[in-house]
Amino acid sequence: MKIKIQQPLAYSEIGGKPNQEDSIFPLLGEATKETRVFIVCDGMGGHEKGEVASDCVAKTIGGIMEGKPLCDTAEMKITFQNALKQAYENLDKLDNSQSQRKMGTTLTFMALCSDGIFVAHIGDSRVYQFRKGEGVVFQTRDHSLVNELIAAGELSEEDARTFPQRNVIMRAIQPHQDYPCKATYNIIKDVRKGDVFMLCCDGVIEQLENNDLSEILLEDCSLNNRLLNLKNECLKRNTRDNNTAYIIEVEDVEGLEKPSAMVMLDEKETKDEVRTFVVENQKKNKNLIWIVLSVIVIIVTFVCIFFLFAPSSDNPVLKKDNTQGTIKPRNK
């Protein structure tokens, strides 16, 4: 599979914040139709030097990936993991603060590979895939408190929009972590001509729903006009946060395989989910066996008692139809 793209475009606005804490790779104006790696990082608001963290991570990972030959998604995953490890080490060297509120950043990463598109993310910045006639066909799942509560059934999608702690994230890239946060990985193999990919920080989606994004990014106009419309819509709706996005449109796909999409979670999540699935099914199977055995024992006992204490059939009274003595199955 060979994925050709149009000229990638990006924008970065300060929004209602006093300073810009977002960082991207490649820098504004440096991406070309040959670029295969894109990064958007959002420095953690309210923490020291969020802009330093986002800049460090974007430059470290982007620098390692720059000039790397075309490879498949399996090899890209290994290269990305090594680059992420280096980013953590570089952050450790930069951090000399004694504050408990360590600098940190989110990360979205997308790479065009020989067998599909490799996506990795940490935090609540997102990667989207839009398609004409379908809207959003893929988006990353935020590592956020809101999503954890929704998954646990403790918060509805509707209530999540106004939840006071909706900006709290569960993962971020920070220095001196005893257990550095891992990324969640996705491999997208269903890539078609005309698909639009967007990497963005949460500021872009602060006031915009998926339907709004689809309408803007799939509009029948140039990619540059769509980017301007996205930027202006965030401005018009008084977005308070920094808002930054990279948009990439697929020009053509050569050697397209049968459309399919595969999602890969990080190793820890996968093992935990598999373990939970197995344990839950084992419990269900054991419960089912005990229920079946209990029903069998009850039926056998009832039949034995019935025949043991039933009067003789020679009794003339019982020669009539006795519906009260008929055992009927329960309605299911």
C-alpha cells in the first residue's frame, strides 16, 4: 500500500490563554507532500513550563523520525517506542523544579507506513479520520477522567459535556515518573482517496462537536479554505484554550487491500482486558453449570416424590382427567 497525500496544512492559535503551550512537528510551513510523520503536543495547562514539555517531546520524537525510510507499522511501532523513551529521558534532563506540579504534555502521533497508518496517543489530544458520506470513521479515545467515568457507567455522554473535571487527564508525558505513561496504538488499514486526517489538541474540540468537524473538514472546497474555516470557527465560538491542528488529505492510495481496520491497545491494557474477559467468562460458565445441575436435581426430586406418594391408578376417582395433577412447563 502506498498512501499519497496532498500538501499538509496546520495552524496554531493562542485562544484565550496568555501563552502558547502547543507544539507541532513539522513546524508551520515545513511539511510537504513527502512528509510521513506528524505530531501535535499540548503542554499541560496550569503546570510549570507546559510549552517546554510539548516542544521537547515534539522535537525529540520528530527528530528521530525525520528522514527514516518508509517502513511497515510493526517496525514503526518499535521506532516510536524508542523515540518516546528518549523523549522521557530528555524531559528528565530539563526538569530541575521542586514543584509537585511537574511540566508535562499530551501527544498525538501519526505516521504513513507501507501497510497503513500508525497512530499513537497519550492524553486528550486526538487523531480523527473523516470520510465523505460517513463523517468520522475513526477517532482516538481520550485518556481522561471523563472517559473512565463513562466507561464505568457513572457518567452519561450528555453529563460529560458539563462535568466540572472534564479537563482532567489520566495520562501525560512528564519527567521523573516512576512508571512512565504508555501510549495507546492504532493501526488504520482502511484508508481511501479523499479521507481527511486531523491531529488536534483539545482546544479545537472545546466548542466543536464531531458533526461540526465533519461539516467543516469535508466541505467541497480547497483544503486551505477548510483549515481557515476551522480556525475561524474556533475563534467565533470564543475557544478559551490554545487551539492547534494538522490536517492531511489523502490524494490517492495504491495497492489498496480489502478495507479493514485494526485497533491495537498498549500491552498492559490488552493483557488486563483479556484477563478480565477470561475470568468473567469462567465465572459465567461455572454459574451456568451450577444452575443446570440445580434444576436437574429439583426435577428428579419432584418426580421421585410424585411417583412415591401418588395414589394408585385403580382409584376410580383418578380415572377422570385430572388437570391439577399435570406437570406443565413454565412459560419462558
